[in-house]
Amino acid sequence: MQFKRNQNLTILLLLILACISYLPFTYRDTPGERDGFRMVMGIIDSVTSGKPLGSPLLYGRNISFGYYALIDIFRPFFENNFNRIIPISNYLNSLSSIFIVIPIFYLVKRYWGLTTAVLANLLLILIPVWWSTSLYGHPMIPAVLFMFIGLALIAYRSEVKSSNAGLVKLIILDILIISAFSLCLMFRLDAVLMFLLIPGCFLLERYSVTKVISYSSLYIFFAIIIYLAFKSRLPEINIQSDGILEDLIFYHGPDIAIQNLKSGTKAFIQACNPLYIFIFFISLFDLWIKRDSLTVLFIFTTLLVNYIFWLPNYYPARHFIYVSPVLAIGIAILLQSVLKKILSVWRNQKIISIALALVFICIVFVSYRVSYSVPYPYWSTQTEDNKRLAKNLQDLPSRVQRIFVVADSVPVVVEMQLLSSKIRVTPLKTSLLTDTQIKRHQLSKIFKAQPTKTIDLLEVQNEKNTFIFYIQGWKKKRSHQVLQRK
């Protein structure tokens, strides 16, 4: 009983530390990246058009519809004030990063002990890309949360099964596990890249290979079936969009991986912190020497698969976020082992522990100088410019011609939507292709795919004028221009 009370206190302290680490820094007035602006644009349009989950502007709707459904729950709070969408979505992400403390703690404690569980949670907070993405709205972190809830439930199921739990309890746990993995996919389909952790979990439970394959396959199969069932119920969107094969060809081709090998690897290392990567591979070597192949498989395969998959499409660095938990766990395992050896030599263990912790934290913060930097300074400096341009466009006198706006388009369009609920935004397909798109279309023919990617535009209408924006926008170094189009 005393041990359980101490364990609950440890979790509570970790939750408090996570709150202190995320909540004071959560963005309040801006999304953290351009994709975030596109999500806000789609959410606003789904309200103004009266099409929940049916707006063609919902960015990545088919791979993140669970996230949009969650945001839609808060519609009564923002339908009369769209400025509330941004803080709601941002704080949901921060809360996801806070609550993930619980499943990670339980999972790591079961396989590697209490000290490792505490260290893993502390290290996760310090991973640059994890901390940064935790401060603004994006479905990737909630997807990771549901993934680790499912893994923790697998560990708990194995624990209660060994204590001869009843069949009903095991069935309920199976339903909860499948539900967690289904929600993981609904929030972000590419979170399937973490699904190698499912058989890894069963291997750590020392299941036979036959049971590992059968149990993992059943959980993954039913999770995908549920995902597809909910996806089939989504409202139709009357706009052409590419399928999974076309997107893989365009963004994840092996030729792009080779081309981006140097820059992608650099982005990966900076996103994770060079010091973390260095210690992680020392940990892998140490585990290999100890012949702990099951732990190596659990932490390394997910990191390797995500690195290879995102190498061609490494920007933004947030794409590498799925490796964060296994990176933290791998380092925590090594630090716990080293700490145990050091403390066995010294008598005053508390002082030594505190000293080592302070030294490590100082080293980590120094290493941040060559790591991924948070995007907030960029967006905070651009917000006023975007607001000013949006106001100027709103105040333009009525003109017969359509007006072509050369700007960082999506953030400006969002600011226009926030100024007036009467703004209407419509995506426009063109027949024009960029040089890159021409090359990818040629490659698509080899796989008999039918890509629809072209140079896309946005048509934005207010009470007086119609504006045309290039959806990808232009860099901020270029001055804003407003051109009349005859």
C-alpha cells in the first residue's frame, strides 16, 4: 500500500512538472506553423459553411478527422468568436503532452523499473521537437497519447491475465486497447509508423512468436477496420484529392530520400537534439553488449522506420515527433544503469543524484544551441504584419476585377476570417504544374497512379471584393503586393 501511495505521488509530481513545462509557454494567439493556419482556416470554414467535417479546406481531413471531431466538440465556445479556436487547439495539445505522463510512466515502469519511468518522462519534456510541438495545436501529439494509452493497456492486460483475471475484464481491456489504437489512427493516420511498438510490447511480455504475431495482427486489424468504418461516414467533399499512393510518390519517393539525405539527417538530429542522438546510440550499444535484443527491437525499429519514412519530407521537423518517446526511453535506460553504478560507490546518494541531475540539465541546455528552435518567435513577429494586411484588404473599395494577392497567403486568409464571419474561402484547382510536380507526375505513371496535384489557389470573397491567393504563399522576405486581375 505504501509503495502504491509513493508511486501515485511520483506520477502527481511528474504531472505537475509537465504542467509547469508546457502550460506557461503554450501559444495563445497564433498557431505554431503554416499547417496549423490551414487547419484553423478549415475549421472556420466548416462553421461558416455549416459543414462539420465537410469543408474542403480542412487540411488533411481524411487522415486527421478524429482531431477535427474533437475540436468540433468545442464549437459552442468558438462559433461566435473564431479567435478562441487557436487557444483551444493549442491547449488541447499541451494537455495531451501532460497526460501522456501516465501511460509512459506505467509502461516503462513495468519493463524497466521506476527510476527509468521517471527519467523517461523528464527526458521527453526536454526533446526539442516534442516540447515545441506541445505548445500549439496539431493532431500528432494526441495520436501519440492514444498510442501509448493502448500500449500501457496491453501491459496492464498482461499483468491482470497473469493474476487469473476474469474473461469479462480481459474482453473489456481488449475493447479499450483497440479503441485507443483506432483513435490514434483517426487523429493522425501516419501514426501507424508507431505500430511496430505493438508487437514490441508483446515481445517484452515474453509471449511466444506465434502469440506476438496473432495478438498484434488482431489489434492492428480491428483498429484499421474501425478507422475505415468511421472514415466511410465522413461527408463527401466535392474536390479532387490524391490517395495514399499518390502522396507517397510525391512526398516519400526513394529518389527524394537520396536527394535529402544530408539535409534530412541534419533536421532529424536537430529535432531530437544531437546530444540525445549520441547518448541513444551509446544506449543501443550497451543493450547489445548485454544481449537485451528485445529492448533494442522495441526502441530502435520505431526510430529507424520514422527516420527513413520522413527523410524525403523532413520539413517541418515536427514530422520526426513519433520517435520522441522511444528516444527518451532509450536514453533513460542507459542513464538509470549508469546512475545505479555511480550511486553504489558513493554513500551520500541524494547529493550525488542532485549534482548529476544538475550537470546533465546544464549539458542538455548547452546542446540546445545546435538543436531545433521553436517557431514561435517567427510567427509572433509576423502576426502583426498579417493582421495589418488582412485589415487593408478588408478595407479596399469595391472593384470589378479579381485581386491577386502576393503574400504569405494562408495566415493572411485566416486573419481575414477572424475579422469577419462573412468571409468565404473556396479552393481552386488549376492545370498548372511546378517543375517538381512535373517530375512526380512522370514517376506516377510508372505506378499507374492518377495524381491530381497542381498549383492550387484560394478564392477569398468578402462583401466588396474577390481575392485570389496562391495557397503555398511566398516567403516573408518578399514584400506584400496586391495586383488587379482583369
